[in-house]
Amino acid sequence: MQLIDTHSHLYLSEFDADQDDVVKRAVDSGVVNVLLPNIDTSSLSSMMKTAEKFKGFCLPMIGLHPTSVKEDYNDELKEMQRNLRREKFYGIGETGIDLYWDKTFLKEQIISFREHLIMAEENKLPIIIHARESLEIVFDELVRFGTGRITGVFHAFPGNASDARHAIDLGFLIGIGGVVTFRNSSAAEAAMAAGLDNIVLETDAPYLTPVPFRGKRNESAYLTYIAEKLSEIFSIEPDEIGTITSSNAKRLFNLK
């Protein structure tokens, strides 16, 4: 089985003790690439070190996570832009709007998201969107920006079937991860509505661990459980799930 993890925070401290082992387990499970979304300036160094350590396997992206948007967000964005000029990145993000944890900086989150949309277009890179309890606002911003100007993926897609179809109509793919294995999750419904040609796999490691490891640290090797769940949903073999979603990821992130 060939798998691509389009969203993993492998560079975080949760992996300090066994990062090499985590990567080996991923490779042994069929994972051929892991894309690393950035959080903010504090995570840049560890992310780039991880990308260099596992060069060609771990692929870095650049962005300011919405929960890291504070009073200094302009300084953070300027640093992202400086790094974009110096290094090779495979995507813009993760960015977006998060209204789950804190609404204090909603205005600033929207401004930051708009800046990321511009960065994605100017650098011809896909954008990775975080839309926790903010899907309608994000949709509105994408329509405002202009359909067809950029593409990307809705990370940990939070919507229902209708939302998934709207995301696809806007030119985006949806990210399906461990949540699809949770009981009463809408992720299966969204996946069916999107169709396999519009899905990429992700873990969000160390978070959102799939059943049967829910509650423990997530890692890229667990993509196999996500692929197996999707194989049940679509009634095709897990290998085919891996092949199709990996092809989608390669196309989206311009991977060889």
C-alpha cells in the first residue's frame, strides 16, 4: 500500500524521544511522504530540522496557525514571507479560522487568512485550511477572494455532505483523518459526498488518533487504519484507497 500523510506535526516535542522510530514505522506501513504544516515562528526551526533530517520524505509547509494569531500577527506574517523567499515549501499553512478555542482575535484571524490566500496565489502553492467552527466564514472568504484562483485542502474537514460538495465546487480537496473512525462522526458522510478523487489522507499527528488507538499519540503509520475505514465506506480494497488518495496528494502538492 502507498500512502501520503498530508498533515503531520512530526517536529513537535511529543516525538523528541522516538522520531526515528516513528518515521521507520511509517515507512514500513507504506507511507512515502509526510507533509509538515507550520504553526508559527516558534515551530519553524524544529520543522525545518525535521524536513532536513528526513529530506525527500518530510516536506515542509509555511504558515501561521489561526490559534497563533495574536497582537503580533503582522510580525509573524512578515517572517513567513521572508522564509518563503529563502526556502522551498510545498504548501501554505496551516492557516484559516478557529472559533473553538478563542474568538478574541477573530478580526485578525480573518486578515491573516486573507494574507495567506495571497501568498498561496503568488507562490503557486496549495493552501491548507483549518476551519474549526468557522466553515461558513471560511467559505465566504474564499468566495470573496475568487473561485479558481487557488486550490488546497480543508484539513480535518469539519462539515457535512453538503459542505463537502461546496468545498469541491470551490476547487478544494478535503482532508480525511482519524475522525472518520469515530462513532457518530460526519466525516464518512462528507467523504462519500466528496468522492475519492477529492480526498487526501492525513493524521494531524500527534492529534486526532484513529480507533483503536484513540486517546494515545497519533503517528503517520496509523494512516492504514484510516485507509481501512475508507475501504469499508467505499467498498474497495485499502490498497486502492492508498493509490487514489496518494495520486490526489501528488497532484495537489506537485510531488514526483
